[in-house]
Amino acid sequence: MNLALPALVPALPAFGAAATLATGKKAPGLARPLAIVPVAVSAVLALVVALQLGTGQTLDAATRLTPTGGPDIALALHLDGFSSLISVLVGLVATCVQVYSTAYLKQDPRYPSYAALVSLFTAAMFLVVYSGDLIVLLVGWEVMGLCSYFLIGHHWETADARSASLKAFLVTKLGDVPFLFGIFLLGADAGSFRIPDVLAAAGEGRLGHPTLIALLLLAGVAGKSAQFPLHTWLPDAMAGPTPVSALIHAATMVAAGIYLVARLLPVFLLSGAALVVLAVMAAVTMIGSALCALAQDDLKRVLAYSTVGQLGYMAGALATGDREASVFHLVSHGAFKALLFLAAGVVIHAAHTNSISAMSRIPGLRKRVPDAYWTMGIALFALVGLPPFSGFFSKEAVLTAAEHAANGEALTNSLGPASAVPQAAGWIVLISAALTALLTAAYATRLFLVAFHSPAVAGAAVADHEADAPYSPELDEADPATAEPPAMRWPLWVLAVPTMGFGIAGLRSDWLPALLDGGSLRPSGVTAVTGTGLAVVGVLAAYGAWRSATARLGTGRPAPAAAGRVPEQAGAPAAEVIVADPGRTLLGPLFGPARHGFGVDRLYHALFVRPVAAAARLVRFLDREVVEGYVQGSGIGANLLGRAVRLAQTGNAQTYLSALLAGVVLLAVLVAV
């Protein structure tokens, strides 16, 4: 294979980012083609590289960058089925996001800088996927964190965007510090930062500290991939533009952590303790995020918590030693989650609000956005995991992997037998994943019913000022009959194709399984029936709760609303009169805690934010009152001394001679004594 092709894949978006920044103000008309063309060409090249590489093949090439006195740092490529598959996903989603953004941010004066950051973000993810050296991978890893800070804070004029961007940066950096030490320790043990050398050292048992290395790396993965307890930044990151949310949640940033563990899984297989920690982390993440999603009213926050839960599925598959299932679900989820966010952007664009309860008060919303309505329905089916959509096959692959680990069946693939996987890890993942399947179906059904199918209320249209998230309201220049610009419409159907058909690729043993580790991705009968059955139960439970709550509150024929407000009926809050929330019915007393993330943010605020703020106030007091007091005191002392000396300056020569004589006499007496 010509090495120029894979080298161009990350290079072109980086050049596009530089060109967009350089010409954005001087030639604004070039910003859109410079944003789209390099990323689209990189996507095509990534597909060409994947096809040329084929199945079961690898490509390694390296050039030493600098001697270090220890393990060398090399500009290295390491391509195999995992990297080629994920690079195609990154290119597809990034291209759709760039095209979509041309309409979503059409009137935004900061579009050139936004587009440049998206291109740089894409280039950094390509670098992570293609890199064969851990230090170079770390560069892409950190560039993504920096880009996410600026993109989440794109609407910096709002307090939510500023705090969300800062929170995302600090929380991910908190995980990156131990992650950095883990990479250094891994390179020292393996004698190289090259990924093939590291994997060879792990296979030969030459790593001296596998458990410590795995736990340090997991800290960084928890930050980047929003796993408990470092998951809190991702729901708040919804303050950024919706296309950025699609990019972060589907193909970059959060996918990087899962990809890293999948790439270095032989290292983790050396430590059963690390696998159990990963399994517990995934279980808490899955169940907790699903409960939180069931209680949210903000459409994007529902999808954000959904992403956290699906990342828990991927981490759970890795905890069972099956990176095939994890990457399968990563790619499948990337397609339907990007579709969900872009469709949500169209709905928000038309409804002028993120609130699903407010959307329920807009008559005929689903008729205004038919493309978004149908494609969001397709993506939600995939999220729930119902056949024949891609989410069914990939989620069942995770459940099957957990079933095998729980039964103590050693997974055999290109990594060898995964005998280090404890059965406890398998049981933890299996039970939590099954429960999450039920909850996922419930919150997906709730979202769809409440937003699009609640009874229409005459005169209860939502005013523009009710928007509670920083999208760009100046965009709405589309035909009011559809409110779907073409640039925001066709990416939905492009992403709908893999959402509907990609899962079937897992059934063909001569393609997707061969592209990965060579094992089977076919779901087992037990998990398929169980997972689908639980999903159907979740759908029916949410539907039943919605119908009963609607009937109980009498929302079918409410009184006409005046000035956008609906009067209370029977003492119920106005919002509940308009929309019956099945989440409140299903969660019961857990609804309040789940709506606020079970108080994790408040706990962190009490444990970390308040002490740090108090320490900052103490430092400020010491600096201003103590340190500056000494400085000011020295100045005052010098002034007083000067005044005292000035008093002796009388201008009388007799006084001066008398003082001189007295001094001489005093010195003579002192000498004599």
C-alpha cells in the first residue's frame, strides 16, 4: 500500500483547519468549501485505505522523531481492521456534520473558527486511530480535549456554555494526568512506545506492573469516554452546538477511550482486577445514565445520558475480553447516535426549544419536520435494540460476550484465550446490560411519544424566549412549512442507511468478524430473546405509563391557553396538564434524584469545588492582607525614617558642629571602655 494515502487522512483536515483560520475573515465565502472538501476527501481516502488493507491484514511503518535516552518516539502508522473501520466512521460522521453545520450555523459570524475547530477535531481523531506510537497518539488525544473546550464553549456569551466548556476541560484533564503516567510506565516496562512492541511485550508477559498500568489508563478512559465517576461533563456539554454534540458523541472524543482500551486489550487481560474494575465502572455507568435519561426534559440531555449508557455497553464488552463486540457496538452506535443528534438539531431548529414537554405543546411538529421525525424514529429503534436495526445486532454481541464470560467460556480470537477474565466481570456486565436494555427502551419510547405524539393543545405554541439551550435561533430562515434546509436534511438519510443495515454485516463471518479479531458476532438465542424481550417490555411500560398519565390528567381536551400559558387543572402543575410524563410514573421516588444526576455534581461541588474556592479565597486574603501588608509596611517605615532624618536637617552650622562633637566624645568613651 502507498503510505501517502493513510498519511493524508489526518493531514488533510489539519490543513483544511489551518486554511479556514487563515482565510476566514478575509474571504468568508471560502470557509464552507474549506471546511467540507478536506474532510470529505479524507473520508473517501479512509474508505480506500480500508478496502486496500482488506481483512486480516496489518500495516506498520515508522520514522523515529527524536532520541530520548529511553524508548524512542516515532511517527508511526499501525493499521488493521479496527483502525480502518473506525476511520471510515469518523470520516462519514465528520463529513455529515460539516455539511449540516453550513445550514445550522448559516448566520453565525464565528462559523469560520467553528469549522476550523471541527476539522482539527477530526484530524486529531484520525491521528489517534492511525497512530502506531503511544506518544503521538497522546498528542491527538490532547488536541481533541482542547478542541472540545472551544467547541462546547462556542456560544461563549452564555453562562451555561462557558461553565460547560470549562467543566469538560477540567474533568477530562483530571483523568489525563494518571493516563499520562500510565503511558510512561507502559513504555518503560515494554521498552518501547510503539503499539506493536507493547502488545508483543504483553503477550510475552514482560510487563512488570500490568494492574497499575491498566488502572492508570482507565482513569484517562473514564474521563474521555465519560464513564463513572468522570461522566458528569458529557450531559453539560450539550450547551455546545448540536452538530458538535453529534461529532463528540458519535465519532470522536468519547470513542477515543473505548478505542484505546480495545487497541491495548492484551495489556488489560493481564489483570483480572482491572477487568473487574472496568466491569463495575461500566455497570454503574449503564444503569445510572439510563435512569437519568428517563427523567430528563431536555432533548439533548436525554441523548447525552444515552451516549453515556451506550459507552458503558462498550466498556462492559471490553471487560469481558471481547473487543470485537465492543468495536462493533462502537461503530453501530456512532451511526445511529450521530443521526439522533442531527435529527434533534432539526427538531430544535423548528421548535425553538430543547424541552420535550414544550415540544409536545406545538401542534403538528412532526409534520413540520417529517425527515427528522422518521429518521429519529429509525435511530431510536436502533438505540432500543430491536431487529433488524444495527443496534440489535451490536447490542446482542455485547450480551453474548457477557454470557460467555459469565459461564467461564474462554474467548478465543487473535488475542488468544481470554482466560484472565473473571466470571464475576461477566455476570456484572450481563445483569447490568440486561437491565439497561429495559430502561433504554423506556426512555427512548418516552422521548418519542412526549415530543411528537402528545395531544395537541390549541393556542399553546411555544415562544422563542422559552428556548433553554444555546442553539442558534437566527438560523430559522427555512421554509416555515418544513423548517428543514436541504443541508440539514440529506445527512439524516445518509446516516439512516448504516443505522438500518450495518448490523447485518456482523452476520457475515467473511467480512466484519474477519476484519476484526476473527471471532463470531452472531447473537446467541438466549441473549437475543432476553434482550429483545426486555426491550419490548420497556417500550410497552413507557407507552402504558404515558397513556394512563394522559388519561388521568385529562390532557386530551384542555382549556384553551392564553398567552402561551395553560391553566392548572385539579391542582396539577401546568406543565403536567400539557404533557403527561411517563418518566415520573415509571421512576416514582427516583424521578427527582435521577433528574439531578443522583447528586453527583453536588457531591463533587461539596468535595472539590468548595474547598478549592475556599483555598483560593485564603490565598487572596494572604496575598492582599499579609504579603501586601509587609510590602506596604516597608514603604511606610521608610517614609517615617525619612521624616525623622529630615527633622535633624535644621540648616544651623552650630547645631551640626555640636552634634559632631557629641558623637566624637561618645566614640571616645566607647573606645576607652
